[in-house]
Amino acid sequence: MEASLMEEASGKERSMNVDGNIMDDRNSNGNDTGGGGIYGRKIYGAASMEVRSMGTASMEELAAGEHVLRRMAVLCLAFVWILAMCALIRTQDVFGKEQSDPDNGANWRCGTWADGCYTNNRGEVMASFAQADREKIPKIAGMRKKSILYIGASRTCSAEKAVKDKEVFFYGCGGAGFKWFFRRIYRSGMLHQPAYQVIRAFLRLRPAGYVIIDLGGNDLNNLEAYVGFYRELQEKYPDAHLYFLGVMPREVGDRLYGERFDFNQRLVEEFQDHAIDLFDKVYLSPGFITEDGTHYSKKLSRMIHQMVMHAIGREVIVNKKTGVVRTISFPDQ
């Protein structure tokens, strides 16, 4: 009798796990002990339901966690987008106001150039060769194979659209004045490198290259600055062929006709053959037609291009319909 009770107790002990929970109501031989079997199955069933309940809760918590993570990711992306837009607005604001000028150009409206520095009419030094020469020369695509750099304001942009000249690299910036020599300008969706840096880049590739500068029409009060700057530019690059294009006429109501004439006359007096004054030829030509009173038609731009090339010693023929340029003679070719 005692042996039977001990065996039954031993079988039940083996049916318990390490925590003392009843896992089964069978002994080691797989026979139903008849003791507590129903109770054991109830406990096991309850435990299974509890585990399933815990599993369901865990899945719900996991799903909720994933939802929170998604919302956080969306918020982060929105935050990054806002930062990017702020940076873009800031960039456009800076470059749109012509970088480094809090008063948007007032410091550059009238001044002089002497001893390698631009000084405005308030006595403030705004730029210098020494400072600009410390800047890294920019790399400008498409310049390497060109023999002539044509750089200027909106009429240079018009010439680039009207003329197809394999020898000329056009670099224009609408509305630009003297300040553009030393400041980057963001305009028409493009960042324009400082004109002086563009000239440096070109003359590094071609020390004896041809450079045509067409500026001054937007800031006639800087005449003395242009004259002084051009003079020192010639001294810095004695091997280069530097030409300075005078300002051009406008079609309607040009109250500044006298100032434009004086500007060109001063350039001719100072630089002689390296100053290109086409004012009268353009104004009196039968093809003098503008698009808006200021900017020239393609036909007129092509005619002017042929005149400018002649002035630097390059004879060309410009197709009046297509703008394709054919070189007849050029001293350096």
C-alpha cells in the first residue's frame, strides 16, 4: 500500500515543472493517475488562454508602437523639408540681394578704383584685388576650348541667345554692374560667379586670350571705378588682349544719352584701340530695334557681334537668320 502511494506521488512529481505548476495528470508510464487530472487540465487550459491573451496584447502593443514610429518618421521628414525650404529661401534671399550687401547695392552705386581697391562715395573700401586673389578660382564648364571671353550684363545674355560662335564663351548676368566683379549674384535661377573670378579662370587657361567686358550701362556713376579697374587689370595681365565695350543706346526716352556718350568717350581716351565705342553705329543703323526699349532683338545682337569681332581684329560673317558665325580671319589662328 505504501509502495503504491509512493509510486503515485513520484509520477505526479514528474508531471510538475520547475515552478511547481501541474503540467499533466499522467505518470511516467503515460497512465492516467486518476488523481487531480481534471484540475490539472483546467489549470493548463487557463494558462494557455492567458498566454494567448498575452500574445494578443503584445501584438496590439507592437502595432501601436509601429504606428507611433510611422508618425514620428513623418514628422521628422516634415521637419527636414521645412529646414530645406528655409535654407532655400535664405539662399535666394542672400544671392537675390547680391551676396554680402545688406543694403542690396547701395554701397556700390558710385565709387572709384585706385591702388587695387574699390572705395564708395562714403569712403568705405568694398573690394580689393588682394582679397579677391585669395579666393579659389572657380571651375567653369565649357570655357577651356574657347579663345574669347565675352562677359557682361543683359545684352551679353541676348548675344549668347542670338549668336552661335564656337570661339566665344559668353558669360552674362542681367542687371549687373561694377559690383559683379567681386560679388556672386543669384539671378534668373542661376548663381553667377564674380566677373573678376571668371576672368581669372579664363586667363589661367589662356594667358594671352581675348577678353571683352561689356559693363557700365547699369551704373554710369561708377565711370571712374571702371576706368581705374580696367587700367590695373591691364597691368595685372599684360599678355592678355583686354577690350572694354562702351555702353549702348536705348530705343526710347534715354534721358541719360549725354552720360552714356561721356562714358564711352572717357573709355576711348583712356584705352584707345582697346575701347570699343559702337554707340553711334548702333543708334543710327537701320536695324536698330529693341524688344522692350532696352534689350536688343536677335537681328541687332548679331549685327553688334560682327562689329565687336571686327574691333578686336577678327573678321567674321554672321548668318542673319541662324546666327551661326564663320571666321574669315583671326590673328591668333
